[in-house]
Amino acid sequence: MLEESIFINEDSLKDFMKKNYGIQVIQIKKITRGSANIYSLNNDKYILKEYQSKYDESSIRKEVTILNHLNDKKMPVPKLIKNKKNELYTKHKNRIVLVEEFIKGEVRGNNTGNLPELIDSAQVLGKIVLALEDLQIDLPISNVKEWFSKEKIEKSILKYEELIKTVPLNEYSTKIKEDLQSKIQMLATFKKEIPVDDLDKLTIKNTHGDYNVQQFIYKANKIKSVIDFAAATKMPIAWELIRSYSYIDKKAKNAEFDLKNFRIYIQEFCRYIPLNNYDIKYMPYLYLMQILHSDYGYKQYIRDTSKTELLEFGFFRTKLCKYLFENAESIIKSIN
């Protein structure tokens, strides 16, 4: 849930923009999207992003540095507007504010992409990862080994066992309990058979960290911009690849891969960044373990039963877990 905005009314936002950016705002429209309070200004000329208080200055500075770096390399990312102090972000009332040029285009939902759009997505990801190779700051490192650790697995099993006890009695009760029990069983299997001998040999790259179709702005069925680099990290690129495919292909909307399309997706990315045999070997297992540990959707619904949309997303990801668990070797063979 987004925090209340520091801009208590339109006049306070207008005063902020005039004082800090020298921009006279005549029109404001709230945009409901993402993890920030977002406003369109002056009939879609600018975007103002007010980050939640959990984002400190160092994390925003990271995103600003990445956007600058990628803009210098002509990548399709937002262009930031400098304030009067020649800075690319402004601290105001203990929040960080960015102002960007508005990007006109279309925003789409999950699993809406056709084959040309899959190819476009894979190529743009490849170009961005390639462009980030000489980034002059160190990004946080994602410790994927932890996903496979017995301690992490045991903790998640206990979490689900406790969550099952709190499931409300309604039309979703049986389905929720079955799903959480399925996650427990899959995790228990990995506790006995953990395929992590060669994780150190995975290709580690700077990457977006949350690259998916909902982060794209389209124009004429092509990606015009990739937004929101707040989660940028250094991690096995195989995870970003398989995850982004699962969210864009319209043929994967039922949580099952079209293996022909998936192979093409990987091949197009590899035009820019090569994968090794270990990336392919562990690709489905990386994704499986990450979402096996996540109770997202279920926990939110159990706390507030009006959040049925989040629950449906939880159902989707558990179905995807089952598919990956049962078909990992077929997925690996399809791209070998």
C-alpha cells in the first residue's frame, strides 16, 4: 500500500515544482502505477515520482546513476530533469522526488505479447545488460545460493505451515490450503535433492532486477522505454531471462511455457550476452526456487480478503511452480 503523499494538495506540488525546478505547473493528474506516488504534469509533459520513505537516498542515487548511464548509451529509458541545483533528484520532507520527461505510449498487462514482441523484449534486455557491463558503481549482489539452502527451505516450510492455520473460511479456503501444501511438498523435495554444485559457474551480470512487460512503455508495438530500475542488481542473468519470458508470452498465460517461443526468446538475448551450459542447466531451477519461497498474494489476501486480484496472482505463480517442478528437464532440453 502506498504511503500518503507529502503533497497535501495541488498547490503544494505546484509550489515545489516552481521552487525546485523553475517549472510552472498548470495541470496535475495522479497515476496509479508502481511503488511510488506518481503524477503527470502539464498534460503529460513531465512525470513526478515521489518515492516511499523506505527508499533511502543511496538507493535512489543508484537508480539515477543507472538511468544516466543508459541514456548516455542511447538505451530506451526515462530521461531525468535536473533541478535548479543541477541535481537529478530532490530531497523534500524526507522523501526523494524525481522528475522525468513524460513518455507517451501504451502500458500492457502480463502475458499479452506475441512473437515479435517477445523478440523485442529479449533484444532490449540483451542491450541493457550489455550496456550495464561498464557501469561505474557496484550494484547489490543477489545471493541465489541462499534460495537452495536447507535453512532457507526449512524457514519457508514453517512459514507456509503457519500461514495455513490462518486461512479464512470462504470459497477460496480449499484452494489456498492445497497450494500452500504443494509448495511445502516441492520445497521438501529440494531439501533432500539440492542441485547446487555448480552455482558459482553461472553468468553473473548487472541487470534491471524486475524486467517484465509491466515495466515497458510501448509505441507501435515496440518497446519505447523500460522504466523503474529501483531493483537493479548483480545476479545470474538466467533468472531475469526466464522470469521475463514467463510474464510476456501470451501463450504462457496459463503458467505453461511455449517451448518454441521460449527457445527463440533465449536465442535473441544471446545475440548480445552469451550463456554457458550452467546457465541453461540451472535456469528453471533458479526461477522455481525463487517463487517457491514467496508467499506473495496469499499473505496479502489472508490479511485482507478484498485483495482477490493478488490472490489470483498467487494462484498463477503456484501453478507456475508446479509446471517448472514437473518440466524443468524438458525446458532445459528445449534450449540446449
